[in-house]
Amino acid sequence: MAPKLLWLKGIFPALVTPFDKDEKVDEDALRKLVRYVLNDVDGLVPCGTTGEFPYLSIEEQRKVIEIVVEETEGKKPVVAGTSAPATHQVIDLAKNAKDAGADACLITTPYFLHPSSKGVYQHFYEIAKAVDIPIVLYNIPQTVGAYLPPEVVEDLSEIPNIVALKDSSGNLTYTLEVIERVEGRIDILVGCDEVVVPAIAGGCSGAILMSANVFPDIWQRVYKAVLEGNLEEARSYQMNVQKLTRIFNRYGAGLAVKAALNMMGIKVGKARGPLKIGGTLPHEVMAEIQIELEKIGKIKFPDIKFSFPEGEVEHRFYDIGLSPELIKKESFRVGSGIFGDNLERVQVDLVAGSKNSYLGFIYAEQFTHPRHGYEALTAILEPNLMIRPPTLIIPTVELKNLRQANMVYGPGQAGVSKAIADAIASGNIPLKVVDDELILIKLTVHPKALNHHLLYKNVYQATSKAISEAFVVTRR
Amino acid sequence: MSKKPEWLKGIIPAIITPFTEDNRINEEVYRELIRYLLPNVDGIVTCGTTGEFIYLSNKEKINLLRITIDEVKDKVPVIFGTACPSTKETLELTYQAMELGATAALVAAPYFIKPSFNELYDHFEILNKVGLPLILYNIPQCAGVHFKWWTAEGIAKLENVVGIKDTSGDIPFMEALFEKVKDEVAILVGHDEVVVAAIAAGADGAILSSANVIPDIWREIYHAVKNKDLDRAQSLQTKIQKMVRIIARNGATQAVKEALHMMGFNVGNSRLPVMKGGVFRREDYEEVRSQLEELGKIPRKDVIFDLGNGKKIVSKYPAVPETPDVVNNFTIRTGEAFSGPPLSEVAHTDLIMGLRGGPVDEAIEKALKRPDSKSKPRIISHRPKIMLVPTVTIRTSKQESQVFKYAAEGIIAAVDDSIKMGVFPEQILDDIVIVVNVFVHPGASIRQRVKLNNYKAMRAAIRKAIESRPTIDEIIREKEAYRHPFRYAP
């Protein structure tokens, strides 16, 4: 056998399939997407998993491939997804793809029913025999429910028109095993966005990636950096997009990538049902995607006006009905703490007093009258583990989206609760206070806070300082 | 040839190992528990999985065996768990068991490093030489090895192997055992959730973790099946299924211990790394407690509700050891509880209760005067007066019905059952008002789950508000290990 012409190198986006309002393939949007990625990629992959191939008819698949081929103008190869459960179905799809102008086709392990290794081999063997188009094998156990057995890949690599394997498992022991078994007869491409750098450094010839819809430029830089041996540079790029690729991978692939593209102004519509935002992709994760896109410069940070409360601490509770005079008259404990820098800077203003004092009314009122965007929350260490003395956290900056809410009610709440628990353990909050008093905390968190871990630590420090002022320094 | 012994059948608890505060075996409580169990059981398994054999030294295991034999006094067989990672160690422990007078050894597959099936067979062939009757123990959930039926069949042919305990819950596996070796060895089910099915299909008995808690009910179920009264057996199993599912799936050891603790047995906790509020979650605690209350297993005591306005009420309260004798300071009491699954339909209820005319009541009256909106808090009950406050701003009518119809129905049902149980005494209905903050995820779909989860969470929140839980001790014990679900980046 003459050596195969192996040309699958570099970065390939697994294109989403844009839909219009009537759920028809949106040709204009697809052309726009192709133009957006074209310069930064080495080829295109329509009708893959990210392209929602199981939700497309054969006619739609043809249309998508034709549009991509036409818009690409032969500048880059097009590898079309042609997967189905049955062998004869794949043969029809692959012929269809070739007629539509695809340069190769991408075929998953057969799914739903699980054939034996023999059946899997025969599947690809029959397809390769029946079609006149290069074939890329596709290992994606997350959706298929089974791995493409490495021994089967070893044997399939001898077939002339099988040219590559895409491995989306993210399991590098599998990837390296097939690289070793095929001895260079076919290319191995990584299909898991979370492990691109180690996979390419380990011998993959390229990557077919869902996130290459969104930032093909970054992946191209990663690819070149690894090839040039600049591993440090490659790692830093990978780390910069690691959270975003993890989100894409875990929250619905095409669904999540579409959400990102829509935020960037490349309007690709919704995913087809049953997938939906609010289901596989929760609303709070949508907001995380937005922040990550801002971080890598794909969308702009909108300006946000807010300020940290200033002046005497006794003056910071007017909005919940406490005046400095009242605080003084009732001898409430007050304290304040500021900790951290930049986006993770945190301020905590605390007031505490007896349940039977006026503070009881304030507490009950804040609990019963949530102000939209400033909803108070009872502090818990975790669900079913409320902190004592009962503590309400009131955000001072309006919570405009679920992600911001997550930052305040997640790392924010955890930091407050841990600080109180530690203060009880250390005696900074005396035990007799636990049953008799209530705490109200006004928590100021930057609306653009990025780092959950740092925010948690800063809230902890700021709360500890406020507790110390309120309970230790001014102990009465 | 049948080696099936006459004594290996019926209901056999896998007894827990009680520990003292400083983590030593609590012999006194252990003996007390054996005495509680004996009238209703056909044997005792000591040092099984529920007995935390894996956290015990061989010396401690031997000590437990001695105590068990002494306390049981030949009334029922004593079966002793001897599984260790290596053949040598298992062999030594099995010899010791025979010398001390154990009736049989229960032997799980060697764990951590997983042997092949021919090595497993060899392992049992070596143990077979001891001469003590052996029970093969299939527990893939923990040992990591699921015996193939042909391996189990081969081992069952060894002369001293008298039984197989299958904890996998894999009924097709058990059916294969019936087909191959039913006449030769006893087959016992070890998975609490499938007892009726397994016994009806031909199992000789059951070795169960939950039989520590409800040996009497299991005995009734066993006899109902054997007497061909399947309707009775099924209805009994259904009645306890929820509790049994929680125990079997959420850390049998700690779960059983907490259930026994609720009933008044001072059995302590599991050894680390199993911890309170860990694999047996706090929501499981509340759910098991509700189940035990309904089964009448939690003793009642007189609890005084001192409202502080001169009114004092005595309630026959289903009390755990932590329940206070007097509940007072009703200005503001707080209770919080969470219940799942699944993700979208979780319930998080957060309540304050107080006296009519007090700060909580005043907050309710003020809230009623606010301008109308979809999210405006509503009164969902007048006796007691309960105001429901949605935690998430309501934007759609679907959300509105999830909160004010389905969640509200669950909350009212929880209050009704708390009244029925004496946790929230009838006599204080006119004195106490409640504000409950209800979190329903905007993505919630399954209405039935929204209702049930809110029911469960509200029932727990009321109990916690009355009992001032979590206690400071609980907070301090868990303050390092706590896992806040939203603290981390996705």
C-alpha cells in the first residue's frame, strides 16, 4: 500500500448549525460563521456533534455541507459528519456528503445498539468499501456510550481510505494508545477542547474543536506554539480558556457554543429541542460564559458604575431602616472590613443586636420584603447547615444577572458563614450571643468579580475583621 | 449434594458497631442492641459492611465476635465477617473465628487490588480448608468485583461453602444463582431495596443493614412471603421503601446509626472518613426521621412550648435525644432546609417564625401593603398564619404556579403533618406566624417534585426551628469540611 496522503493537520472548528426562528437552517448565519473562522483554521467540520447532526435530516445535512463548501471556495478542506446507527444509513450519508463537495467524512462508532468489536469493524469496513471519500473515525464515548476499541482502530488504519481518527474522549491514555497502535498510518486528532495542549504535545496532528467556532485564533496560536516547542506559551493560552472549554463540554456543546456566538453578535439561533437554555445549559452558566468571553476579549466589558460604601460605619444602614442615632441608642454592635484588590475587593458592613430589640423588626422585614436585585439571604455553610446566630446577607450592589447573584450567594455567602463559624469556635462571637442575637451583613462585591476562590478568601477576611470590630473591639 | 444448613435463613441484621465519643467500641450499647434485635431475627452478622469491618482492627473484630457470642447465648447463629485484602490475613481471621465459636464466616472478595476470577476461586479454595462454614459475599458496590455467576457457582461447590449473600441488587445475577446452585447452598439477599422480589423468587433469607432499625417489619415481610401472602409483603415493603432506599444508598453505616440514635440508642457515629452530614446527608437525616416518626419508632416525650406571653403548652413530641424539654424565645426562631433531587426541582425553604403581634407578624402586615406584583408575598394559610415569599423574582406564569400552587401545597401539607405529629402543637396555631422564603429554580419542570421537595424541606425546617438546629457543635464540627454548592467556578 502506498503511503496515505495525510492532510488532517491543524485546527478545525466543529461548526454549529445555525437555525432561524422557524428552526430552518439559517444560510446567511452559516456563511457569516464560516467567514468568521476561515482565516484562522486549517479546515472545517460541519454536521459534527456540535453541529447537532442527530437532529438534521439528510437533506439538511446536504444543504449545510454545500453552503460550507461554497463559502470556503476550496481554500480549506471540509470534513463532513456522516454518522448514523446503521451501516447502510452511513453509506447514504457519506455518498451524499461527497456529492455535496466534502473532502472527507467523519463517522462515529455506531450508537444506541452496541455491536461487538466485530460488528464495529465490519461497519467501517463496509462503509470504506462502498464510498469513494476519505474517512475520519470518531471516538466519542460520552454520547455513543462505548469506546471505539483501540484494536479495531489498529486494524482499520490499514484500510486505504481511512485517514484519521478524531478522539473526543479526553482520555489521554486512550489517545496515546491509538497513536502507538496505528504507527503513523493514520492521523490522530484530539476532539476534547480541555486537553488540546497535552494531546498535540503527545502526538496528535491537530484538533477538531467546538470552541474553535468561538476563538479559532487562540487555538491556532496554541497549535503553532506547541509545534514550535513553546510549551509555556501554549499552556498559558490553554489555561486562559480552560474554564470556558469546560463549560462548553459539560453544558451541551452546540447549545453552549451557540449561546457564546450569539453573545458575540454572530447570531446562530437556538439549538433544537429537547436541548434548551435553562435545561442542559443553566441560566447562571450563561452568565459565566459571558464573563469568560469578556476575559478573552471576544465581547466588551460594559461600564458599570458602583462604589464602595464610605463614611462612618453607623451611616451605612439607612436603606434598611437603621439610623446612626438608633444604632447608638440601642447599642447595636457595628463593624466593617475591607479586603482584597481590584475586581475581587470586598467590603463587609455588619450590625448585630438582640432579637428582642428593634433589630428583630429589621431582620424580619428584610427577610419578608426582598428588594428586587438586593434580595437578602440567610447565611448557610451549605444547604441544611445554617449558621448561628441567624445572619442575613444583603448585597449593596444591584444583582443584575444570575452570575453576579452566584458570586454573592456562592463564594460571598460561604466566606461570611465560614468567618462566623470560626468566630464562634474562637470565642470572638460569645456563645450567649448565638441564641439571643441576630446579625445583618451588607456585602459589597464588584459586579465584575472574576475569581471565585479569591473572592471567597477576601469575603472571609473582610467578615472576620468586621466581626472583630463589632464583637471584640467594641465589646460591651 | 445439599450443604444448605437448616439455620441459614430468615432475617439477619448486619449489626452496626457502636462507638463511644472517643471512638472505642461501646460494648454496653452493643449488647443492648443485640438484646433489642434478638426477638425478631434469625441470626446476627457481626463485622459486616454495616459493622464497618474495614475500619476495625482484627483485634477489635475478634473482641466483637466474643461479645456477640456471649450475648447471643446460642439463641441464633453468629456470622462473622472475615474479609481482608490478602488471602493470608483472611485465612488467619477465619481460623480465629472458628476457634472462638462463630457459626460461619461471611467472606467478601479481596478488595482494593482486584484479583482475577481464577485467583478468587483459589482464595476460597484455601479458606475452604479451615473447616468453618463459609458464606460467599458479593458486594460489587464496595469490593469493586461483581462475581460472575460461574465463579460463584464454582465456589459454591466447595464443601464448606454453605451460602451466598448477594448485595448487588442484581436480580438477573441472583436468578442465575437459583438456576445453578439453589439446592446446594443458601442464597441470601443483601440489598434492602429488593427483599420481597428476591425472597419471592426463592432466596432463603436476607442479611440487611436496615434490619438493625426495623427487624420486626422485616420479619413480618419475610413470613408474609413464605406464607404466600404477597399482597401483604408488597404493601409492607412499599411502606418502608423510602427509608430503606436512603439507608442502602446513602452510607448504610452512618445512616443506620443515626436512625438508631433517633430511637434512643446511643450508638455514636461511624469512624472517619465517614462523617455526620456527609454521605448520609442532612436531608436524608430529616427524611429518615419523618419515616420513623410515621412508623411510630421515635419515642414521644412531653415538650413544653413556653410562648412567653404566659401561655405554656405541653406536646407529646416525637423526640430524639437532642430535642429540648422546653422551647421558648419565640420572638424570632429560624429554620432552614434543602431537599432534592433532581437539580431543577430542588426546594430550599428558609423560615422565620414568631408570635402574633411580634416583629415577624408586623413584617407580614407590612408586606401585604406593598404594591401588587407577580412576586408579591402571599398569605397561603391563616391558621397558622403563613406568608410565602418567593426567593427568585417571578417572571412567568409557569414560575408563578410552581411557587404559589405546587410549592405552597407542599408547604401546607408539611405544616399539617407537623401538627399531626405534635412537632407543631395544635394549641399554638393561633399564636404563631411564619414567613417562609421559598426557592424554586426558574428551570423547574416536574410539578410533583416541586411539591414533594417543598413538603420535605418545610417539614425539616419547622423541626429545626423548634429544636434550634443546627447546634453550635454541629456547625463547629463541620466548619472545615463544609461544601457550599455555589462557592466554586463551574
